[in-house]
Amino acid sequence: MNTVVQNLVDRLRRRQVAGSFRVALETAKVHAIIVRGSRWTDAADLAASIAVKGALLQAAQPVELAATNITNRVIGLIREEERNLIADSGAASFNRDDLKNNVIDAIKEMTDEIENSVANISSQALEHIHSNEIIMTLGMDAAVERFLKEAAKLRKFQVIVAETAPSYSGQQMALSLSQSNIDVTLISDASIFAVMSRVNKVILGTHAVLANGGLVAPTGSNIIAAAAKHYATPVVVLTELYKLSQEYPFDVDAFGVPMSPDAIVGFAEIDADVVEGIDVVNPAYDFVVPDLVTLFITNM
Amino acid sequence: MPPKDKDKDKEKVQVDEVLAAVIVADSFNRRFMPLTLDRPRCLLPLANVPIIEYTLEFLAAAGVQEVYVVCCAHSDLIKSYLKNSRWAAKPNTSSQIKVVPIVSQQLKSTGDALRDLDAQQLLKSDFILVSGDIVANMDLPRALEEHRTRRNTDKNAIMTMVVKAATPKQRSRAKGEEGIYVLDPASNECVQYRSLFPRKSKLKLDLDLFKSHPELQVRNDLIDCQIDICSVDVPALFTENFDYQDIRKHFVRGILESDILGKQIHYHILTDTYAARVRSTQMYDSISKDVMARWTYPMVPDTNIYAASTYSIRSPQIYTEAGVILAYTAVLQRNVVVGDKTEVGENSRIVDSVIGRGCKIGKNVRISGSYIWDGAIIGDDCIVERSILADNVVLLNGVVVEKGSILSFGVRVGPKFTVKEFTRLSAKKAHDNSGESSNDEDGMDNEAEDDDPTYDQAVVGVEGKGYSWEDRLSADDEDDEDDQVNHLRLLDVCAMARDVNLHDIIDENADEDSESEDDLSEIDQLERSHRELISTIERAFEENHTIDNLALELNTLKFADNLEFHDIRLTALPSVLSLVTDGKTLSTVVKRWGALLQRFAQDAEDQVDLLRILVEHCERPGNEEHAKLFVKVLMAFYEADICTEDGIFAWFKKQDVGRMKDAAQPFIKWLEEAEEESDDDEDSN
């Protein structure tokens, strides 16, 4: 049991498991194993043990907020199944195995929901994307990709993708969209503001949505959202439900996650003088304040 | 059917090959002395985490399943550390990875460690060989994959070295340990490898190399990460060649230079990830900084890879644990790591430093570029610059620690005392038991703890506690590559100060040191050649060689040592003159050996040089006799046609005013007159 949790903790710490989608699925998997295999007597006991393990996972990588979200969902599922069982049997006591099976089924259901959430979001695409619109996005987000492709089946529109240095995930996005016959323009991050005046709508993905509606989103999101605000362009954020976190951003820097500066300036290219004198900062995420976001689209 | 089952088993074994790694947890040198008297290098903290922890985490992240930790010095410490760490082979814990300590007391080198492993037959497939002080986040699986594909096609590709490209001024280059690689970029084969030290001006490449490799690169920009992917043949080769000690110096060179073995060594160049080894205090410094600058991500303090730490980061690269107590006016400027339960007093400033757990730092303290380990106490008004203060070091009020110092475990200094730069202090006495010639930095000859409580107050201050540590390696070191050893020793001493910092004047001095040192070695070389020239000439005098033969010999030496004619003149002239005792012997000597000088002074320019050498020789104290004879010598040279009139005039014009010039004045006058006369004669004719 501990091995399973510790294994995920190690992989979270090393960022071998990263991104809300994978973290959500892996966390759900671990919790299912705990429900199935660990020793517990009643619902409260099980919920407590899930909470403890969930806290371990969260501590391993504070920025992967999906871990806690899923933990809380599972605890909620346990309580719900307990209530259902009590209501069904009419007595306060019930079979432990019934609860176990019901909870495992519920977790399975939740996992399916997680896996289908992108499809659910993209089914709303036609309500938001209209013909001949110019849409801007950045990064490589599965929901945004699917959303645009879904709309492209019926509508004709243009997409401008910021390249999203230094990961250049925007380039992947542009490639993927162009393969679905979408009219794509790839621009550098620096020209986001310059191009914004022509854009009808900004569609972004996100890593997490915090309690106040602020986003923890790939670096560059803040620039794009701020530029959109200047031109009064609507910013639409696609978010799966497991990305909604109850965390409140008291310290907005906490979610930056500075990565190795290697992507910005290669270790081989720099001289000692440079390293000594300059801090190279390469955060993985931006914090986007809530007032920059116009609309959230979820898989509900 | 039993046989079938067996086959199946075999197949299974081949399918899921266990990926093994060998950590040599001994450095086999003394760079970190006296710190390593108490603790092996791999357990010293780097950014408050034992170095071996980085190595193990790196291997674990790369999916290594079995790790053999070969330890020699302080093996008990390493063993007990591993037992209590999260890597311990307990059921139901984290480890997907099995860490097995192997203790062997007789190891003197990496070579011995590998021979030991070969004897135990523990390794059954390709393995990763690293030392216990690697910090890396490189993509090891990719390098492994490359190695395996190569090996599937060619069984002779026995090893892959991991190297990293870097500019010459890169701070994580281990100064003094750079190598020159001759590589074939097409096949990733390393064709030749040589250490840059001792310095040589030539690199010889066999012409045959170009037959098999149409393109070769000679590169000096590669940092040796000392991560090797080895096949099982490697330990076996070490066993066969029992004189291989160092994996680079002996093994790699041996394999590459051997025609019989036909084995090949390949390389893997890292471009976008990090890998480095804590080879010296200089590297300790630069790797610590790289960790703080997050080059090693995800191995950074706030990832908390080391169990039970609680670091968090805030800009600009300040890492603090949960229980740090900072006075309101204390400032952590940038690039600082502070451990749990450490207190920093009012008006203290810390920059570019790592502070361990449970330290107490007083008021008005300045700490820059230093590494202060757990439990150190630093009194008010102290200044610590670019030094290492080990566990439980106590600085009383008003102590200044100048750059490059290392204060070992439990040393106490002060009050109001200055520790001079590059000092090494130890709480244990460096007793000179010259019989003990252990080269290990982790030598265990510390059992004879001195009970003598009289500490040297000149080194540690009035209330201090500790001795000055001087490396007693010099006496018992019989390494034939003396130059290199000296060079490295010099590097070790000033290593802490050698991270390059433009704004640091002192550092420039350090660089100058190294330059002058290089010059020195060149001069040594020159002196040696000169001595050889002189002895050749003297032998010729004794054995009465002909001028022809002697000239030939000198010419040969000149080519062999890459000398100039000037060098020959410089040695030949005093040698010849040494035979001259008074005016009488002069003519005979010049008659007999003058032709030699003539040969090496063909034109006017050469003759000017020769005469200058003569003047210098005469002006040197001890040659007063020759000084008196100067004009006579000059005349004899003229008469023997060693120097022509033109040569002498040219010399006289260039010669600075001095005793010799005055002495030569009449002769020159006479010469001029003689010439005029002859001119007149010619005219009248």
C-alpha cells in the first residue's frame, strides 16, 4: 500500500507525472487501490486514510492541485455511498463489502468522467465559435485542441497561436490544428499584444482554477489575458471539473514552479560571468487574476 | 518437462534484465581534507543534502533497480547512513530500487573497486558506473538506449562515457582536470583521450586513425561527467590489467591505445541537461550554486528529495525551511538556502550561501559565498567569505574568515580573530606519521586522537580550539607525474576561490597565480634542456670531440626540445668561457672551440645576440675574471672570425651604456680605424 503511494509521490516529485489530467487519473488509481486493499472498518475510517494519503501526494508537488481535488472527490463519494447504503437498508449498519464495491464503482465512474471531460467540453464548441472569427490561443492544451477541431468541422475560422517559449508547445498546437485543416497562424510571444486588436476571442486552457477564479496556467497566459483585457477581447477558459481547486492564492508566486533555466539559455553556452551575475528564471506557470477571465467552460 | 522450464526461465531473465548501477563511494584523493577525516565525501552536505542522496535519486529517477555502493574509507558511516535512509532495502517502503552496500577495506582506486566487483560476480548485464558524488538530472535512459543499440550490433563497444559541452569559462569545469577528446562524430566513438595536464603543446594522432575515421573532432570543450555506462566486460578488463587504477587515465587510455583488444569506447554528449561531479572544493562551490539556480531541477531544495525537509522557494532563489527564524532586519539577499531551526540575528546579511539546520547567526554578520553546515554558531560582527564551515563550528564574536578557508567539524575560533585566506583548520591534529602513506582523502588514520588540549592560539585565537591542517601528502607521494600532482595540489588549495567572478580582484590574482605557475613549468622545461645542452658540451670538452660532431649533437637536442639557436648560444658561450682562466688560455681555447660558436653565429644578428650573452655572462657576479678579459675575448672572437666587424658594430650600437661598453670603446675605435685604413687602401688601389 505504502509502496503504491510512495511510488506516486516519487514520480510527482520528479515531475515524471505532471499535468492535471495525468495527476487526476493516477491519484484516482491510488485511491481505488487503497479502498480495495487497505484495512478499514467503516466509512469514516476509510475517508480518514484517503485524506492522509491524499495529503502526502499533495505535499509531494504542491502545484499539482488536482491531487487534492480528486482526494476530496473520493472522500465525498465515500460519504455519499454510505448515505445511500443507509437509506437503502434503512439501518445504520451495512455490509463493509457493499460499501467497498460501491465506492470502487463510483471511483470508476469518476475516472470515466475525467477521461471524457475533454469530449464533453468540446461538444459545446459550436455555441462559442462562430464563422470567420479570429481566435487566439497558446500552449498545447488537450481541451482547447479538441474544442477548436470540433468547431472546425462545421465552421470556418482563423486561429492565431502564440509559440509559447521556451517550451514551444504552441508550435505543436499549430501543427496539430493545421493537420485538421484549420487556418493557423503561428506568432511569437512578443507579438501577442500587437496582434490582439484583430482577435475576436481568446480561448485558453489552464492547469488549475483556484478558489477566487484565478488561473494557474502555462507561462504566457497572463500576457495574453492582460492584452485581451486592453482590447476588451473576451477570454474564454476551458477547464475540466477536476481542475477546480478550493485553494486560495494567498501567495501567487507559490504556483510559479521555476524550472531549470536550461530551456532559456543552454548550460553549454553560458560563461561563468553570466551565471554569477544573472538569475535566469523559467517558471512553468503564470498566475492569472480572476478579472481577466470572461468565461469558464466546463464539462458539466 | 524440466528442461523446457529452464529455457523459459532463461528467456525471462533476458527479457527483464535488471538495470544495475555501481556507486564508488570513495574519492581516493584528499581534496576535502580535513573535512573527510570525519565523514566521507559522499555524505558531506551539498545544499544541506548529503551528496550521495543526489546520486541515488538520479539513479532511481532513471529507473535503476539495483545499486551497489562500493565503500572503503568510512564504510561503517556509509553503511549506517544507507540503512537509515529511505533507500534501505525494507519491504513496503518507497524503494523500487535495491541499494546494497559492499564494503572492502583494501581499495586504493576505482580500478580496485571494479576488480572487487568482478571477483564477486554481482554484475550480469550492462551497468552504470558513477562515483558517490554525482549531481545530475540527465536523461540516462536515452544514453542507455544508445549504448544498447550500439552493443547489439557491435560487441566491442564496451563503454559509453557521458560528457557535457561547455564553454571554456563555464564554472562547472573542474579546473585542472580537463581532457582532450578525439572523437568520431559519425559513430560517436571516442578515438583518443588525454588529460590536459601535464600540459603538452602537441597532440599526436596516428595516421592510421584517418583510414577508419574519415572525420575526426578534437575537442577540449567537454566536461567529463564521470557517468559511464559499462558492459560486463569492463570489470573483467580491469581484472586482466591489474595495473589500471583510474578509469580515465589508465583504463580509457589503455583500451584506446591497445591494438590487441580491439575494444571501443563511445561517448554521449549532453546538451540540454545537467550532470556534474563534486571533484573538488571548487566544484562543490559551483554545483551548490547550480542547485540554487535550479539547473539541476527537479533536484532543487524545494523539491525536498531528502526525506523530511520542508523547503519552499521565494524570489530571488531564496530557499528556507519552515522553522527558520529571521530577525526583522536580517536580509537574505539572493541564492540562499537556510535550514530548519536556524536563527539569523539583526542586521545580518547573507548572500550566495547555504546555511545548515540549527545554526545560530548573530547580529551584524556578513556571510557571502559560504557553506555553513548544521549546528554552526556564528557570533556577532563576524564576516565569512567563500569558505566552508563544517558542523558545529563556533565563531566567537568579531571573527573574520577570509576566502578559501575550510573549518572542519567542531573547530572554534576567536574572539576578534582573522582566519587568513586558504586556511584549513581541524579540531584534530594533523600528526605526521610518515609511515602511513594512505592516499585516500578518506583515510582512517585518525584513531590516535591527541589528548593535548593546547591549541595553537596563533591559528585559532585566544579562546579557539583547533589546529592548522597541512597536507602531509608531499613527503610520501611517489607519483612519477610530479608536475601534475603539484599542479593539482595547487588547485586544491585555492580551489574555493577559483570560481570566476569578474568583480573580484582577488580572484584575478588567483588566476595570475595559475598563469605564473604555468610559466614556471615552462621555465623548468627550458632549464632542463639547458642543463642537457651544457652537459653535452662539457662531455665534448672532456672527450675532445670534433666540432662537427658536437654541433650535430647540439642540433639534435635543439630539435628534440624545440629550442632556438639562442638557447644553444646561451649555453655554449659560458661553457666555452669556463675553460678560460687567464689571457694565455684564452687564445688556445678560442682556437680549439671557437669554431663551435662560429657555427651558431652565422650572420650579424646572431653575433649581436652572442655578444650580448657574453656581456651578460661577464656582468654576472662570480665571473669577474672574465669581465677583466672582456676586451681580449672580443678581440679573440674578431681574430677567430667568430664575429665580423659588422656584427661587432651592430652590437656596439645596440648595447646599453655600461662598464662593458666603456671597456669595448678603445677596441671599437681601433676597429673603425682599421676599417677606414683598409677602405683607404682599397681607395688608393
